[in-house]
Amino acid sequence: MASICFLLTLLGYLSFVAGSLVPQEGHPNITHSLNVSTCPGYTLHSLLETDTGISAWLGVAGPACNAFGRDVVNLTVEVTYEISTRLHVNIFDTANAQFTIPESVVPLESGSTAINKNNSDLQFNFEVSPFAFWITRRSAGSDNHTESQPLFDTRISSLPATPISPVIPLDNSTALDGFPLVFEDQYLQLTSALPLNANIYGLGEIIASSGFRRDVGANGGNGTIQTMWARDITDPIDQNIYGVHPVYMEHRFDEATQKSQTHGVLLFSASGSDILLLTPPSFNTSLIQYRMITGTLDLYFFSGPTPQTVIEQYGQLIGFPTWQPYFGFGFHLCRWGYSNVSETKEQVTKMREAGIPLEVMWNDIDLYHAVRDFTTDPVSFPASEMKAFIDELHANNQHYIPIVDAAVAKQINSSDIYDPYTRGVELQTFMKNPDDSEYIGQVWPGYTVFPDWFSKNAETWWTEALKNWSQSAIDFDGIWLDMNEVSSFCTGSCGTGADLSNTTIPGLFLPGTPESPVVDYPEGYDSSKWGPSGNVSINGTLTFGSDTPIPPMLLKRGLGAGKQSGISVNDPPYAIHNGNGPLSVHTLATNATHANGLIELDTHNLHGLMETKATHQALLSIHPSKRPFIISRSTTLSSGRYAGHWLGDNFNTCGFIGNTDEELCNRWMQLSAFMPFFRNHNQRGALSQEPYRWDSVAEASRKAIGVRYQLLPYWYTLFANASMMGTPPIRALFYEFPDEPELFSVDRQFLIGREILITPVLTPNVSTVNGIFPGRGTVVWRDWYTHNVVNTTNDGSTTSLPAPLGHINVHIRDGSVLLLHDKPVYTVTETRAGPFALLVCLSNDGSAFGTAYIDDGETVPPTPNTTLTFEASKGQKLELSPKGSFRISQTLETLIILGVPREPAQILLNGQRVHSNSWKYIAAQEKVVLTGMNVNLNILTRISWS
Ligand SMILES: *[C@@H]1O[C@H](CO)[C@@H](O)[C@H](O)[C@H]1NC(C)=O
Ligand SMILES: *[C@@H]1O[C@H](CO)[C@@H](O)[C@H](O)[C@H]1NC(C)=O
Ligand SMILES: *[C@@H]1O[C@H](CO)[C@@H](O)[C@H](O)[C@H]1NC(C)=O
Ligand SMILES: *[C@@H]1O[C@H](CO)[C@@H](O)[C@H](O)[C@H]1NC(C)=O
Ligand SMILES: *[C@@H]1O[C@H](CO)[C@@H](O)[C@H](O)[C@H]1NC(C)=O
């Protein structure tokens, strides 16, 4: 989804946009040519073709251009038909000197698999000189309009180098003037043609002003420069943020046949890079161009041919999302600024008093002593009190999750005992400078060191630290991984030569301190109601949060002393469009060194993933066989195997940054109840925003959480399918209705699975919302709350829906069967213990289908499980059949069947007539309701009506 856009002005934050992006001078042997068109490209010299693929050897086709590095003379191309839906094209330096993602970091279902090329959906085609390749669908005939253009086509590299000026108005380094294949030690470039104004999705992580469908620069668009460099930044628009996902999906619609096909393309790389989408004037195609500063061109193509199958095929390669515990779907509450244990406990009490379900209570860094990981503050969060508090949560079937920051405080002197640091030094688990000295940066606790996830003892040390913390004070149920891009407040190293005990350095003002009030308010904020500055006084008195000591801002000491020669580790000649400018700003120096000699320049984008993976392993060791619940801010390829993700320092208030008001929080709580991860989180010093603070928000929250908890068996099944098959739980409308072009840009509505359509309000001060009901009149959509059929249009235009404050529109698709919790109660555990209900929405032909995956909700699979299959047919019967070994102790008590046009004369349950007191018919909604059924779901059940 695009961000909720009515929230706040972002101007203040956009001023972070960096200055100089032009290539740096001073590196030997590199000409800094912007004129990439003088690069010679490559010629194919020899070729070995087998049934399963091709190995080809390329040589540089002329004098080196050394544009932003040194040309690599010899390249190898390995083409492998891996499975029928996946083709692998790997272009690498024959000498294997370039960095590639180690298999230990991202193991792929690849390499060992290969099929006969004739059985592949995809075909690799190439040209010898200049070397170029293109990918086609095997099914595509010359008369097949859908596939008249290849899926991927680098023949653009043979176009004459006529200067063109792109629409993208950035700096001179974007001045394209030709598209040769460039493969240098510090610059790689590959360009492919796309259909004009192609439908491109993906290339994260980004909050794109264009929305979910990316701007390829056609039809007046500006084009896109998507930069891949993980960055700690408060969610700016159109800039690189926390995560890096160089994968996209292209959805092609053929006007002639009115049919679509979808494919996916993954660049399997951790390289700092720019990925451009653009449509040069006078071109009849759009383009994608990869510009990388390290690594190799390792590409995977997925044949789809639907959006959903592309996502499944991608997951099959990089690994499916991890199994989530059932409690994770409950409501979570957090704030930076709960300054002590009683303030934290008070939230739990107030939530219960207000009758708003609270499943998981969180603490931010307030919890820590001296802002150090794995500690509790002895005064404000004494270990014994925290232990008692968490025990009490557990006794009430609630949970607790603390934050863990990525950097580890450096112990100041020998009387300042901090075991996680000394133990890490002993086990050599921290990053180094090129001269082997300790690499020092700065984060909240002051001077810090950084785990080196490539060091051999890192996971052992990390597990030990988490285990000690868990056993001594914080018996956590999950872990929240923050600051793992990795964030450091210096530009590069700030420790070398510094006086590490010097604290007389300029202060850093945290938000919410008197010097730094939170002054962002929602659009339409009512100052007559809430005051000109909310509850935060500009003149220095805080209503919320405490005035903790201000961490020092250390002097910038420049980059660590690089000792590499030949390549420019600290300032690669091609400057990617990192929002911070130079690569080492607000993170580690790119010459910081790992145990095995790898440098940060190559591995930067992997830090969050590797920390997440280590944490996942640690939690498995602390609570064997229980599913780890983790969210990580920085993610990349395969992070989903180990954890979930949250939006970071987002402005979706009741989310995080800025002040909220009643209306915004009301809408936010209702919308977020239909997101996979549902957490209200606030910053220090801003207005309090717990859902009980306003009556209307409390009421809206109870209502939306009620719907969410009814739907938990459905959510759980969707996530099981994601973990087993990679099927996406949340879907854009066009995933389900791929041949309806009016849906291709829709990102203000979404589907949960196949069946549930959410149409939220995203603008202030309205009481209606417009939504599209996909299916062009062929699908019956029913209102979740009333079960009334919506009067939709059949031409793909929007329908206006009532949306008063406190109401979120939820609609159910026909042909569906949903297993629900009949009567949600306060916690997920108690809700789960109660009976089930079944909601059947017959389609016009009287059929409906659904499944529900059920297990114990916490054990790591393989674990006993049962899948229930529900199938209605002919508008007169329904069968419930279980498969599996998990015993379902809860019974089915209620059955609602929608779409029964006439009142049945009788209803049979397993052949027995159901007493007329136990069912009723409501003609207005064509609805049959059975109650008090007491059906055992472990055996086959048949219901019929006539
Ligand atoms: C590259 O630079 C080094 C150091 O400046 C120099 O010794 C060498 O001759 C140069 N090589 C080329 C091919 O220009
Ligand atoms: C490139 O490959 C050719 C043929 O194998 C070889 O003779 C040459 O030395 C290689 N060049 C480099 C720079 O590796
Ligand atoms: C065109 O593509 C579709 C979808 O893959 C396929 O079913 C059809 O057979 C193709 N037509 C021809 C003539 O190859
Ligand atoms: C960009 O290119 C233009 C035209 O060649 C030139 O006048 C200008 O100085 C360049 N700007 C930078 C920052 O290099
Ligand atoms: C293109 O960029 C300009 C300047 O930033 C902006 O005003 C305009 O809205 C953008 N166009 C599109 C289609 O995003």
C-alpha cells in the first residue's frame, strides 16, 4: 500500500536530501567518464550449450572505457533452465573476484536444479556482438499479441549511442547516452527495454510518490531512480530507506485480447545500486537500467503467468516467509517514552478497563540502562519488577516484546562493567578497521561497536546475550530489531584517535526534550480543540515522556583509514543516489572490515538480514520449538524467512512520528486492524495516542479488533499458505482480477486473501469513500456487517460508500467460505479456546469454497496440523472435511449461509433434520443462520437444505 498521504508535511525531512552526487576525483586509472556510450560492450567468444542451459565466454569488445572503475576483460555467462517457471542468467567476472552473496547468508533453491530447456516456460535468446540477450515466453507465437515484446531485452545495448536527455531531472550522472553492457570492478550497467508505460511493481523499499505502480517516465511521469542502500531515515518519499529488494513484477495487458500475463525479475545482489525506470523522449519503449557499484549481474526470471504465481515462484527461490505464532496477529501497543515500569503497566490496565484487546505490550529503549542493549534501568525498570510484570502478562495470556538495537555500547573503562561488550571482544565478534583495530561508531548509548555477522562466533555470542537477558529479567515473547541498516550517527568511523571518555561534546536533542518539541500535526488538526501545540509546550515543559540525559553527539572524524589499493572503497567513482549522499553518512564507513576480509562496501545491505537470522536462531535456542516472533527494520532478499517487518519511523500517525488527533487515530486503528502486523507506536514527547484516550477511538478500535479476531482463523490460514507456498496474504486488487486495467494503479484499497476487500478512509473530514468493486459486475460483494449485497457497477467505475467516523468498509467476495471465531474475547488465547463459526457466501451458481489450516499456533513445523476444506455446491449442500492429525477441540456452533434465494423447507445436518428452533431465514439478505450446532470438526460433516 502507498502511505496514508494526508498526514503530515514532509518538507522538514526532505531537507535531508544530500548535496554532492557527482563522481569523486583522485582515483588512479579511472577516467570518471560520464560518457558510458564510449564503453565497448562485449563479444561472445565461445559457447557450450547443453540440454539444460548455456555457458558462454565474453571478452570486452574494444578499448576499455574505465568509466567508473576498470573494465573486466573476461566475463562468463551461465544460463540455467532451473525449473519450468524459472530461468537463471548469471553474468560474472570469469576470475570470480567480484563480491557475490555467500550461500551461507542467502541459501537458494538453485544451483543443483536444472531441467531440459524444452520444458521451460521461458527461453533465453542472444546475439553475439555486441553481446545481448532477451527472454521470451515459449508459449509466445508471432501472432500472440500478449508476448509480441520479449519479457526482458538487452538488445538496446546495440543501439547507436545517440545522446538523449532523460526526463529524470537529477544530476549529470543520469545523463544516459547509450546502453552498452558495462562490467567494471566498481560499476556495472545493464539496460532492458520494457513495454511503453509498463506496469512495474516492486523494487523496494520505498514510499513512492507514484504509488504502488512505479513511475516509468511515460505519459508525463518523471521516471524513477530507485536507490538500493539500506538507510536509517524517517520515511522520506521517493528515496532509499531501510531495506533493499531488487526484484520487480511486470504485469502485461494486451488490449487486443483483453488478457494479461505477469512475470518477475530478480537481481540477486546486495550491491549498492541505482535502478532506473525511464522513457526517453522519442523512444517507443520504456527502459529499466541497473547501475551497480559492486557485485555481478545475477538475474532470475519467473514466468508467472499471474501476479500471485510470480510471488510464489520468487518465494520458492529465496525461501518462504517464516511461520508466525498465533498471538502475533493480536493487537500490539508500544511507545518510545513509557519512562518506567509503572507507566508501562498502566497502559495494560487502562486497555483492559476500556475493553480494548491488548495482546502484546512493548517497550522501546526507555527500558535500557544507559541505553545499552540487554539491560534494564535499575531505577525506572528494575529487573525484579520487570520480571513480575512480564509474569503477570503471561498469566493473563498476554505477551511482552522489547527492542534490541543493532549497535553495542563500548565499555568506557574497566570499572564500567558491560558483559555484552567484553564478551564480544573476547570472542572477536565486532567489526574492525582495515588496520584490525576496533571499529567505533556512535548510536544512542554513545560510542558503540557493531556485530560482525560474518565472524565465526557472532551467533553464539548473540544467543548468549539474549539468553542471559531473557533469564535474568526480560522473559520476552519476541524481539524487535531496530537501527540495523546499520545506523551510526557519525559519518563513518568516529572512534579512531578519539578520547572515548570525553563527554563534553555537543548535545543531541531527542524529540520530546524541551529543546526539540514535536510540532508535526495532522492535516486538518483542530487547534481550537487540542490547542495550538497539542499537549507539548513549545516553551519547554513536557507533558509526556521524561527528560532522560541527552546522549552526546560525537565529533565527526571522517572515514576510517582505508588501506585497500586500486579500488576506491570509501568513495566509489559512480555515486549512487543515496539520500544521504556519501555512502558512509549515518552508517558505517564502507571500508569497515569483516572477519573474513569482506568489506562493508560489499556487505552493507546484508546487515539487517544477518542480524535477523542470528536472532531467529537465538530465539529457537532460548525457546526450542517455539516460532520466533521478530520484526526487523532493515530487510533484504530472504529476510521473510526469519522475521516480519514494520514501517520504521513512519508518519502514519498512531503509527509513529508526529502528533495525532482523534479522527486520524480513529481511522488509523480501523485500517490497521486489517494489516498483518497491528501495532500502535508513538514517539517521545508527542500527544498520547493509546486507543483508550478518546471514546470514539476506543469504540472504533473495539469494533475493528472484534472483526480482526473473528477473522483470525482466516489470517492464520493465509499465513500458513504463505509459509508453505509463498502465496501473498495481502493482495492488490489486480492480483485477483488481472484482466481489469482500471485496477492496475489501485492502492487505496486492498484484498486480504481472495475474499475480503478493504476500502479505508484516507482523507480527513469525510463521511463517504469511493471504492472499486472488482469483477465488473460478475462478482457479488456483500457488506461484512449487514450482509447486504452491494450495488456495484459493471464498467469498473467507483461506488460511493458510507464511511462515517468509526466505520471501515469491509466486503466479502462471493464463492467463499470463511472459518471464524464465533465470539472473540479479550486475548487471542481465550478467543482461540472458544467455538467456531462458518460464513458461506454462495456465488450465483450456488457454489462456494474455502479452507482453514489449524495447528497449535506456536510450534515450529513440522507439527500436527489439520486442513479443513469447505465446499458448497448446487446451492443446496455444504461439506466440511478434515484432513490431518491435529485434533480440533473447539466445535462449530454457528453457520451463516448467504445467497440462499428462498427459505428452505428443511435443513439436514449429517442426514438429521435440524429443529426449526435452531435455524432461521432472513429474506432481505437471502440468509440462513444455524446456531447451537455443536459440530465436531474432526469428522466429515454434511449440511443440506432444500
Ligand atoms: C594506474 O595507476 C598507477 C598508479 O597511479 C600507475 O602506476 C599505473 O601505471 C596506472 N596504470 C595504467 C594502465 O594507467
Ligand atoms: C581473458 O581470457 C583470455 C582467454 O582465456 C586470456 O588469454 C586472458 O589472459 C584473459 N584476460 C584477463 C585479463 O584475465
Ligand atoms: C499465446 O499465449 C497464451 C498464454 O500463454 C497461450 O495460451 C497461447 O497458446 C499463445 N498463442 C500462440 C499462438 O502461441
Ligand atoms: C552538468 O552538465 C552541464 C552540461 O554539460 C554542465 O553545464 C554542468 O556544469 C554540469 N553540472 C555538473 C554538476 O557537473
Ligand atoms: C514530476 O515532478 C514534478 C517536480 O517534482 C512534480 O511537480 C510532478 O508532479 C511530477 N509528475 C508526476 C507525474 O509525478
